[in-house]
Amino acid sequence: MASGQQRKPTGPPKPDTPRVHAFVDGQNLFYGVKICFGYEFPNFDIMKLAEEVVSASEFDRELMQVHFYTGMHKRTKNKFWHDFWTKKLTAMRG
């Protein structure tokens, strides 16, 4: 290779429609919504939220997967929130 020339990266070809994986931090989402909109309960639908964000883009994208993570209370510390998140996470797994 001649001096000063950059080597082009190699790899698989880019897909026609770029694919998206959404990563959602449940606690940050909940507290942001609570501060901005006054919600006291995490009643959000993560799949709908991710689909709306991707479809609102000016670019054509395909939502492939949504990854949700959150902290969990120990059941002995806060039974209500432990049970709530256990049920919500189970329902989200479908």
C-alpha cells in the first residue's frame, strides 16, 4: 500500500435497511417520565416506545430487538415493587 493511503475496513455488506437494537434503562425512563409528566407509576410499554422512536426517524430503520434493564428491590425490602417488576419483566418477555 502506498504511503498515506488508508486501508478500507472490511466486513459484511451493509443491509439495505439498517437494523436497530433499542436499549432502555427502566429506572432512568421512569424517573424522567415522572419528572416531565408527573407519572407516579411505570405504566410504559417498552415495545411501543421503541417502535415509535424508530418509526419517527427520518431514516428507514428496522427494529430488531428491544433490551430492557432495571434494578430490582429485594422482596424483603419492598415486596410491592419487587413483585411489580417481576410480573412486568415476565410479561415483557412474552
